[in-house]
Amino acid sequence: MLRSSFPLYLLVWSLSLGAAYYIGSRGSAESTQSDAPKEAVASAKVRAPLETRTDPVSIVAEGPTPLEAYLDGQAVALEDALRDVAGLSAQNSRLLLADAFALPTSDPNRSRLIRELLSQLARTEPLAALGIASQIPSLRDSEDARVAILEVWGRSDPAAAIAWAGNALAGEPTRARASQLSAIFRGYAATNPQSAFAQALALDEGNPLKTRLLGDVIEAQIQSGSLDVAKMSVDSITDPELQERLRDDLIDEWAEFDPEAAGAYLESLSEGATARLKESLVSEWAESDPVAAAAWLSKLDPEDPAVARASAAIIQEWTRYDLAASAEWLNSLPDSPELDRAVASYAFRAAEEDPEAAMTWAGSIKDDRRRSWMMERVAGTWKEQDAATFELYLNTAELTTEQRDRLENAQSGGRGWGRWR
């Protein structure tokens, strides 16, 4: 009985071993397959974490994002990488900040990338972002990052940001305190311009930052498309001096994109259109269209002090493109000592193209010191370009011995020369 049953037992034992081997092999294969995604996640993780990471399963299927690829040293355009920042959670912002800090300081985009990541973190954790910003070794980069963070905080929770600033910035130097408070109010004005203006206006009259903050709010209002709100805000000011300062900010910002409308607004102010405001308008307008700015200025009363003062800004820009037309317009203006700066600006520009004409202009300057200074500058350029005609000028011009000596020894360029550019 025992001998006859032994083969059966042997068969059963063999089958059991085979089944166990099969099951074990399959389980091992499945185990290997289940570990593969974890390894992929680990390899896709960014370097040097600020805190213990959790596996971001979302990056397994599609591989690293452009931002992660950039931080990993791959050839990715910065703008492509930055597009990923807006979608980051606070946790992932923290993790990627560690990688941004690990970038070599020779990377020219490092500071901007850190600033963008901190701004994203500030949407939900502004205090944490400020704490990380304080770890940036470069004082300039650290301040730039703090300003960016505070502008974001000013948008999302201005009351908390202003309350924080009241304590945290109390011991800061005036410049640093001003730049950071301005950032908060710019952010505030971007989302609630009227409330931001009211908050700044409510500051104590003795606060040296009040005018600056109100100006920052006006600027932010215009940039965010709330021009009408900005105009109403300024028109509501009862203090004449403060109102003029804020109108100056309003016109300067407005003229950058619509100088004609800003000019019409200024004309509507009648007596409120001061020379200071006209100069602001023309100076900004001249940068984009000096011919149109000159036409507007020419409509004013020739006795208006703004005409001579603002003409320098027009000449400085117009002579870049057309020396003849700008000279003709300058000649049409009433002769005045106030015109000296415009004449000097023209002489500086003309020196390289027509030094003989430039010398004539320089000699017409009323102020003795400025005239001598400009004539020497023109002489230096003229002598370098054409020594023969310069020598002829010296021999025929009515100059004193001292004047001739000074012009003969004049050098091209010189200290302060670049300020007319």
C-alpha cells in the first residue's frame, strides 16, 4: 500500500513546487514593475529639496516640465520655463526654489527665476516667501525679490500687508521702506484703485512717503486701465500743492501712451495748467514724437515760461533725427535766457555733423559760463574732425587772447560732456 502510493505523492510534490515557482516568479515580476514608477518619480524629482518631498505623480506620465528641465540644466528657453510657474502649488514652489538657489550664480537668469518662484509662493504664503527672500546673498536681488513679493501680497490681502509693514518696516532705512511700501500700494491699486488711493490719502500729513505712495497709486491705476479713476482721484484733492504733484504724475504716465489726450486734459485745466505740468507733458511727448510736441508747445503764449524750458527736451530728441528742422523751430522761438539749455543741447548735437554751425549756436548762449563751456566742447570736436577749418575759424573770429587759448587747448568730450545726450 505504501509502495504503490509513493509515486502519487511524488507527482503531487512536483506539481506543488512548479506552482510555487510560477507564483513566486510572477510576484517578483509584478513587484519589479510596481517599483519602476517610483524610480521614475525619483529621477524626475528636482535637486536639493527644502523639505521632504512627496512624489508628484503628475510628472511621471509626461516627464519633466520645461521649468524642471531648465533647473536640471537642459537647454530650455527661460520664458518657456517661467510659464510653468503660475500653475505651481505652494509646496512645489518651495521645492523648485531649492533648485533655483542651487543654480550657479553665473546663470544670468537665476535671480529672475528665484523672484518669479517667490512671487508665486507669495500668493498663498507671503511671509514664508519673505523669509526665503532674506536668504538671498545679493542685497539688491534680495530687495528686488521682497518688492515683487509685497506687490503680490498687496493684491491678495492689502490690509494684512499694510499691517505687516507698519511693524516690520519700522526700522528699515527710508529708501528700503519706501520701495517696499510702494510695492504694497501698487499691488493694492491694481485690484482696488479707489480704496488704495483713499488708504494712501489717509496717511498722516507728516508722513514723508505720503506723496510718493499716492503717486504710485496713480501710476498703478493708469497702468491697470483705470485712467478715469485716476483723474477723479487727483481732481478730488483739495491741497493745491499736493494736487499739482499728483497731476504731474498723472500727466507723465498718461503722456507715455496718449500724449494728445493728456494735452487736451491739461488745456482743460485753464489756470491749473502750470508750467511744471506743461514741461512734464512735453518732455514725455518729445520722446515719442518731438515734432508733435513742438507743435503743441508752439500754440502756447510765447511769454509762457514753459515754452523756453520745455524746448530743451524737444531739441534733445528732435536733433537725433533732423538737425535742420529742429534748428528752424528753435529759431522761431522768442529769444530768452531761458532758451540757453535748448541752444546748448542743439550745439552739442550739431557739433559732430556741422561744427561750424554748432559754434555759432554755442556763441549765442546768454550765460557766460555755459557759453564758454559749450564753445570749448564744440572746439574739441571740430579740431579733431577738421583741424584746417578750425584753425581758419580761430584766425577770423573775434576772440580775446584768453578765449583763443582756451579753444585751442580744448579737448573732445570731457567731464560732464555726456549730460547733454
